[in-house]
Amino acid sequence: MWSSNQPQGTIWDNAYAGSNARMLALRSQQDALNVWVSEKRNVYEDMIALYGDKGSEQANEDAYRYIDAVAIMSDTDDSKATASAYYGNIYFTDK
């Protein structure tokens, strides 16, 4: 997520779903605008950071093996600001 009001690396609960949907600022208002950027994430590691280490590799694999949904949004309804966003190909791989 690119956040205009959270520092890079900040994690917080979604305003509507609470801790069931957590947010992670990958970029902040200090990052350049009007340029294409590519993001590559290790979703498994992100899940541990967002929802907690379950105590062992097996417990983490059991907890984070399946993802119910991924939301990619451009959202300004709460801030009343405006935004434009363009998304390229989005895909998941095992590497």
C-alpha cells in the first residue's frame, strides 16, 4: 500500500474490518509521484508480520497456507482527497 499519511513500514488495522484486514504502508508521501514502480512481496513473510508469528514454522505454514482475499485499491473516500492509480499485471508465484 502507498500511504500519504503513514510512514513506510507502518502496520495498522483496517478502519472497517479491524484486525481481520491489516494494512501495510510499502511507500509513503516521501516517495516519488508520477513514476511507475514495481513491487515484489513475499506474502508469507508479510502475513507473519501482519498477523503474528505462530511459534513454529509448521504453525505458520498451517496458519498462512491459504489466503481468502487480496484487495488492491485506490481509496480516498475517508480523506476526501483525489487520487489516480494504474495497475499492471498482478500475479503470484512460488518464488
